Amino acid sequence: MKLVNDMIDPFLSIIGIGEDGITSLSDQARRCLRSASYIFGGKRHLKLANTLIRGQTEIWSSPIQKSINKIKFLKPKSVAILASGDPFWYGIGPLAIQSLSINDWQSFPTLSSYSLACNRLGWTGQTIETISLCGRALETLRPTLIPSRKIFILSENEYTPHIVKTYLKKWQIPYSLFYILEALGGPQEQIRSFSFTDPLPNIINPLNMIALKLNRFEGLPYCHGRKDSFFQHDGQLTKQYIRTATLSALQPYPGALLWDIGTGSGSIAIEWMLTHPSCKAIAIEPRHDRALRAMENAYNMGVPSLKIIEGKAPEALNNLPHPDAVFIGGGLTTPNLLETIWKNLHSYGQLVINSVTTESDQILFQAQHRWGGTINRLQIQRYEPLGAYHGFRPDRTITQYCVTHP
């Protein structure tokens, strides 16, 4: 058995500090701060802890990775990082310890803004959706907006509340309360609440977070197969029920990368990314108008990081990171396409192809003969008026090929 941090003095101390300054720091955190040869942090944090600092101070570089790299080269000299509240809650902690041993560092958190906000508002922490907009596109907020739920939003600056309110109006998201919580835990703490019709103040502390109490509305479901109406398209759309079966066949998991070839409206790639915040997708689309529409759908659905390449596979696949799954919704008859994909697909990766023509079906039969897998026919019938009566009208039959790369 190996004891973590047993008789080892870590060179890096990550110290959480609140708006009350050094008041809430533990004795051990104070000792580490006093003895540190180098102290990294933002201007505000360094000012809050100024009376305890003896070593050389350094303000975070831009990009911050430069400072992180420097810290690692300072070992074994004693280094301290000053961070907000809990360094491992939307903080610098995970980035700071990358490639470090667990015995290289120690952390001293204080109350996070999340804990303070829960206790100020009387909200139950485990029931609240939380998102940070610090350095993130505001569109990423969209999937976290759940009907009749409460949500915390970590603001990037004093403008964030106004931008959030603008987007809520654009998305037609109603709320009963809009809280702005400023400088929590410090002498300038202020909490203000606003109704849906109230204007927001012009002057807001840059250090703020937003708390929303949402009303009823049509949210983005937490499942595959969102309604077709969520996507703008010109008819080139994998329809809802076929999309459900396709995503199920693709087997998304956190952190996995999808190539969506012939993306059309982008619905498969978008739903793949909505499966988990860490899922990634690259969409290939030769038509300019469809590529633009797919990007617009990605923004509207809250996944602005969808990468769209305007081009034709397999040429457009050159130099792309290898995928964990590939979906082909168009262009299957292009020479060398399948061979290129198979060569790039990771082991245990999923290849799923939807076909609607007999020519494409023949390619699927040949692929199954070479690589194995399964071929299924998918058809949806819709109940519709038929003159004075009613009947079921079948949609176009889909032939679906699924195979796992060995």
C-alpha cells in the first residue's frame, strides 16, 4: 500500500481565496503562502493576499498555459497559486496539476461562489444546473436551460448578465427570477433580483454570477432524436426516428470524436455533441449553403464548437484527428471513401452508414463481406389523411450498415 502525500512536502500549493481575503485561510495555507518563493495569480488575488506574500509574484500570462509551464519548471522550489474559492470547481486546479504527480501538489480550498450562492438563496445545491461562461461561447448555455429548474451561471465579466438576458429573449426562455450575485463573501457583496420584465442595471460588479429560476417552456430533450423542428434544413435531414436509431448505432460516449460525412443540416453531429459536453464532432459538407445552415443549427442548439469542413470526402479528411465513430449520410459512392475511413477509424470505433439507393446498398453488402457487421432495413410509416379516409404513408426505406472496427 502506498500512502498519498505520506512524508512528502509538495512543491506546489494551490490556495483558494475568497473576497474576504486572508481572513478565511487556514493556518497551513497561510504558512505555505508566506514560505512560497513564487506566487502566481490574478491581480485581484495577489492584492487580497498581499500582506502574507514574501516571494516573487507573477500575474497570469496570456495564454495562461505559459505560466503553467513555467510553474512545472520551477520544481523543487516552493510555488503557490492563488485562485478563487475552490480551485477545483470551475477553477485553475485541474489545469495546474496536469502532468504532475499527486505528491507534487496540495490544495487549500475556501468556500466557492457556488456554496455561497446556495446558502444566500437557500437553494439545494445538488438540484441546480451549473455552467461557466468564463472563456466559453454563450451558446453553450442553451442545453443547460431545463424547464422549471434553477441554474447558476458563472459570469465572465460585468457584461455577461446583459448578454444572457438578450439570449434568453432570443431563445424565448421565460424565467420568474433573475438574480445577480456580486462579489460574494466580500465587503462589496450585493444580491439583486429581477423579474422577466425588469431591466438590468447598467453598473454591475465584474465579479458576479447569475442565478435563474426558469418557468415552463419547450426544452432540449436529454435523449437522441430531438424533434425535426429544432433543425433548419432544405430536406437534407436525417429524420427524428431514423436519427434515434443512428445515434444508438454510433454508441457515443464522453470525449469521443465523430466524423459526420455529408452532414446536411448537421443533425447527427449536433446530437452526438449534445450527448455529453466533452463529445466532439467534425462535419464534412461539400455544399456551401448546407455548411452554413449546419453551423447555424449548431449555434442554436448550443454546440458552437462543432467543426465544419466545407469540402468533399475523402480529400477533406486529410490531416484530421482519427475518429472514434464515423457516420456516412451521403457521398458513399465516392471512390476510396470507405477505405480511407476504415484506415483512420480507431480500434473499437463504430462505422454507421445510411443508404437510400440500390447502388449504395451494393457497397454496403460488399463492406459487410469484407469487415462483417450488420445490415438492417429501417422504415417509418406515418398516419395521414387519405382522401376522405386515413392510412399509413411509408417514408423512404433506409438501409443501415453498422460495424465495429477491430
